[in-house]
Amino acid sequence: MTPLPIPVIRAYGTHTEAGRLVGEETSAVIRRSVSSTHADPALVERYRAVTLEHLPWIVDELDGVAEGAGVEPLGVFAASIEELAAAAAPTGCSDLVVTGARTADGHVLVAHTNDLYAEDEYGSHILHSLERAHRFNRWMADAVAPHVGARVLEIGAGIGNITNWLLPRDFYVSSDINPHYLDYLRNMALGKPYLDVARLDLESSQDFEPWRGRFDTVVCLNVLEHVGDPLTSLKNIHSALAPGGRAVIYVPQGQGLYSSLDEVLGHRCRYSQSALTQELESAGFVVESVRDFNRFGVPGWWLNGKVLKRRSFSRVQLKIFDWLTPLFRLIDPLVPTRGLGIIAVARRP
């Protein structure tokens, strides 16, 4: 194979945003490649459907490429099929081998590494599956947004499922302890001067020392149930807030729902409203509100975790739930049962 002069394109943001930047930078060659493709349209449709089912973030990225280049999305998939067919020795979904001659005549070479998460101590594969639940993530973000100020620290930001919906702010720090998530967040922060990324262990007072009193809001969603010492963790959140600042906390609710899903996610427990209130007050907070969230998620969690003993979410179930989320969020406050989780707002005096 002849050496390939590969241009470097800086692409950042969500999968769609990164794809759009690639498409804008390589629009001429992409249009040329798409115009010369002869792939069977039925095969292209099937290829896109299978990719959407198994690797949905690739569809997001390629749709972004198409938008940036000003071509039809199916055209990019057709060109992708022809590149795969011409590859000398394709070895997997994360890499593509293209002969020198194939590149020389104007086809696009894309070096791509997928964000594939195996089961690990962080529950990465579950969090990544939730990235596709855009409507649910927006619901969660909208529920906490009224309590979020201008200078924000987010604890356990993961891969930014909620972060994106809370931006922009005057100053926003996304933090986590998972090295994979931190790499993801740093990529997302490119081009956003107000967004910083930090490794921050919620149980480490030393980690919080540089951040004392710097924020008017600390957002901590789905984290407190993981830590071994919740009182120290809440005191660290308290220390990062300026006087009058607020902590916005979300935790899973109902120890009776504790299941295989909680185990794989590393949950220490599932909270009650009284237990969370007691911990917040013991850490020096004044609790302003505590409310239920996502009552409609309870049956699904019970079925998958308690009955079926699953260790991940069904993609079909997630799609259905996400599709129904606009309805759920309208009637959720009217349902007279406990929610799958609790949202608490607490103020530092």
C-alpha cells in the first residue's frame, strides 16, 4: 500500500456536530464521492437501518457529515458501502483499509474510532446506551435547569448527557473520575471557552480545595448513591458553593427496587426522601425542595432488574420510553405514586 497523505481535521462536540465539521471541511471530495456512487438504494436503506439499530451514534455522525457537505444522508451511506467493498482488508467497524489508488482518485478516507464501552466498574455501557434517550435527557435537564445559576460545577457528568442541555453558562466545570468519560468531555469542551473539565472525586476533600466557594450551583445527578461516605461528599459540595449557592441533587428512589441494574451501576443504595433530607441537613444545607421524578420509569426498572435480572437496558425499550417521554413528562406530576428518582434542591446558608 502506498503512503497516504491524511489531512487532520479538528472536529468536536456531539457526534452530529463533529460529523458536520468534517463534512464542511471535506465537502468537495464528499460531493464527488457521493455523485460517483452506484450502490443499490435498497441495500443502502438496509445498511442504514442496521447501523441505526446497532451503532446509532455512527448514523448521527454520518448524518452530520451529509449536512456539512450539503448532500443527502443516504448518499454518504452509499459512498461508505462502496469504500467498504473496495477495502483491501477491512478488520472491523472501528477501522477501514483503503488502497492507495482508491484514495488517489478522490474518494474520502475517514479514520474513525468508535466510543464502544464494555462492562466496567463505572457502568459505561449503560450510560452510553442512555445517550440515545434524547427526550428523557432533556426532561431531566429541564427539571433541574430552573435551579441552575451562572457558575456551575457538575459532579459525575459522564459523557455529557445532561451537560449539553445546561450549556452555555458564564462558567461551567464538568467533572468525573472515569478516564474514558473525561476524554469524552474534553473533546466536547473544544470550542467552548466557558466549559472546563476536571477530574474530581466527590469523596476527596483535597480534590475540592481549589474550588472552594467558586460556584453558585453544584449539579450532582446519579452520583451520591455510588459513594461510600455520603456525608463527606455532601460537605465537599457545600464547600464548593458560595454562600446562598444551591446544590441540585438527583438520586434513585426506593430500596425495594434495588436490583441487578443497581448492582452493575455500582449503587450503594436507593434513597428515600427522608434519608436524603437528613443527609443534606447533616452536611449543613437548608433543604428547599424534595420531589419525585419519573414515576413511569418504575415498572420498567422493576421488570428488567427485579424480575428479568438484566444488567443492561433493552434498546427497543429505551426507544419506546424515549418516544413516549413527552407524554410522560406532562402527566408525571399527576400520578399519585413515588418516582423512580428524587430531585432535591438545597441551599448553603
